[in-house]
Amino acid sequence: MEAHRVLVMATAPLYHRLVLMGEPPDPLVVEYAVRDAVSAVTPG
């Protein structure tokens, strides 16, 4: 998977909450986004 796609995938939930909805950052959303991005690039 190319790096740009991983970056977009990892930051999309954060962008949606912070920019589009104007909500404060949620640590759980950040944790889930990072975990999902790592899972996407980990073989297996």
C-alpha cells in the first residue's frame, strides 16, 4: 500500500471530527486511527 493512501486512511477520522464537525480531539479516535493504519500496512 502506498504511503499517501495510508496517511489519508489514518487521518480521515481525525480530519472528519476536527475540521468537518468542529469537535475537540478524542484520544480514542486517535488510538483507533493509528491502530487501523498499522494493521493496514502489516503483512499477514
